Amino acid sequence: MIRSNARLRAAAALAFAWGLASLGTAQAGTVRGTVRNGTTGQLAPGVELTLVQPMGGMQELAHMKSGPQGEFSFDSPNVGTQPLLVQAMYRGVRFNAAVPPGNSNATVQLDIYEPSKDPKTIDVPSHFVIFQPNGASLKVAEEYQVENKSQPPQTYFRTDGTFDFALPEQGELERVDAVGPAGMPLQQLPIDKKKNHYSIAFAFRPGNNSVRYSYDVPYPSNTAALKIPTIYPGGRLLLVAPPSMQVSGDGFSAQGQEQGMNLYLRQDVPAGTLVAVNVSGTAPAGSAAVGTDQGQQGRDAQEGGGAESAGAEIQAVPGRLDAMKWPLLGGFVVVFGAFAYLLSRKMVVPVEGVEVAAAVGATATGKAKKSKAQPASAPAPVSPAAPAAKAPSNGPASLSDVDAVIGTSLDALKERLFRLELRHQAGTITEEDYAQERAKAEKVLRDLLRG
């Protein structure tokens, strides 16, 4: 009886989290709003709009055009129960307004902007490079801060590419992401311009944006001499490395440490410069070695546009240089290999949410290599036998012990589902992998309820 009651309570406790992670039935809610042209400051009639449910593969729930005063209204049972988006397609650029759950009568304003093809619409004030040894290769992650301060505000967009970047000699690109002012990282399909030069066709909206990419370079004898290309003029170049590495380069000055990572700064780097940087040393103690399959998986994603590579060890790096009053990495915690970029703590984290807080607050611990079948940001599978393994051999002493045993497994399963749906929403997991992981979670739930 005790175990039966505990299972019932466990099922009830899981129902709330399960409802957040899957489609649920609810009474119809309404989301109303207006579309405003942020360039002209006028309301925008006749704009094509779509109500989208990000969870479950960007499902389109309804379509309409904005009215004479830019007004719109969508009715859907998903309003208030699921995170939704109101999307507008305007002159070839997609704009979004988030509709958070919890309000069945929501109101939003969707801002659109006139597109511009003028490269002067954006500035690139900062460039960050992060190093992490990985056996015979060196993982390198780069991030550019991109500002759009256009007046009147416009979106910078060109189908032939809006942001150019280049890799050092022998660099093998793994993944590229771009982040708009809303803070959601979106994987980009790079345009290959030959000789390790690439571009992406990302729409840079007014405000703060960023571009992030990772690559491998050979690292024989734990040393490498790199020539890092810079394309945009006058920016700050910051190198970030663990203390176990030695870093030197012309024009760089040591900037001390932030959260256990050494910083090296060079100001006002001219465009077109090949910045010579010498690095040596090994990964910090406790870092787990990761395999060479990561690079291939990243290249598969580049070519196929979907596969997510396995993960490497996550090292906590500075989240912000408060004394220098400019952002470091836009809340980016280094994720090499899979380059499952993390959002800053100010935003909802679409991947590796729990690990972000852990990495910022504590020293990272070693992790075993993950296979292709187990993506980096996926939680470890919850074994159906876990409750029995955690229970005392002579049986639980009280009802609270039973609740604790089952609750632990349920918490893990809820966390797994939550993170899986966030990865799906962010587009950092393929539909095939998502379906497989979801099926595994459902099986675990059934096993838990059967006992």
C-alpha cells in the first residue's frame, strides 16, 4: 500500500512537468497584439503572421495578416500553457515576439524593421578567442560581439552573407551559431568562400548580436603557433585560456584572471591582420579527454545542417569583466566539441541549463567521452532500475524514504524532459535524436509507474 500510494503521488508530481514538456489539452486562450515598424515608428498593416509552438518542432498553429492598425488576434488552446512565438515574415526577414506561458489572455508587440544591405549598419567592437587542449588537437572557440546601432533602426541582411570570418591554417570548422538581441542561439549553415573563409546570412537586428564558432587545429607535442585572421577593424581581441596553458602574442598584455581563466588583451587590431599567437600546455587537471569523432560530427552538421556533435569537457570562463565595463563572451561558457553554446544567466538557457549554473559556481569535474548516440547536452539516461538501486537493501524505513527514492528518479526524469524540450526548441538537436530521446524518457516513465 505504501509503495502504491508513493507511486500515485509520484505520478501526480510528474504530471505538471510532463505537461510543460508536451502538448496538453486546455481551454482556448487568446494572444492579441500589434505589429509595429521599428524603422518608421508606424503600425504595420497587412503583415503575414504565424503563431508557432517552438516545442515539438516549430509547429505552425495558425496564420493571419495584421489588420489596418497592425492588430492581430490568435485563439489557441496552447496559449497560456506552452511557450509560443508570433512570427512575422517581412521583406525576406523573419521577426519573432515571444508569448510566455502562464497567461491565457496574452498581449504582445511585434517589432519589424526595414532591411538594409549596407555593411556599415553593424559594428564589431570585440573579438574573443578561447583555447582548450584536447589530446592531439586544440579546440578553439571564437566569438564576435556585433552591434547594430543604426538610426533609424534597420535590420542588416543579405542573402549572400552578412558576416565574414576566417580560420587559421589547418583549422577545421565544427559549428557556427548566431545570437540576436533576444538571446536565442541559432545554428547557421556557413557559406564556404574557400581557403578557410566563410560567411553566414544572418539578419542582424537592432541591438546587441553575436556570432560564435568553433574549430580544431592540430596540437602536436602540446604546442601550436596560430595566425588568427581578423576581418573587422578597430576591435578588441581577448584571448582566454586555462592556467595550465602558456599563451603569448605580439601586442597582448596580461589582464589577470577571471573565474580561473587567464586573460590576454590587445586593443585596436586593424582589419586584415594575421595575429600571431603561440600556445602550449595541457588541459587542466580533471579535464576529460574527448575523442576525434567530435570534429567529424561537427563537419557532418555543417554539411547536413542538422547533426549535433558529441560534447567535450566544459570549462568555466569569465562571464563578465565588470572592471572593464564590456561583456565577455555574452554570457558564453566554453563548450568545445559540440559547441552547444550556452546563453547567459540573464536568459533562459536552451542547452546545458543545469551545467551552466554548476560551471559558473563550482570547479568543473572530469567527464567521460560521450558517443554519437549520446549528445553532449543530453542528460544521462535514467535507468528504470535506479529507484531500486538507491533504496536500502532492507526496504525503506518510512513513507518519506519511499517518496525520496522515487522523487529522485522523477526529478531526474523531469530535468531530462525539460532540457530535451529546450534543446529541441533551440534547434540544437536533430528531429531523429529528439524522437529517440523522447521515446526513452516515455519508457522510463512507464517503468516507474509500473514499479
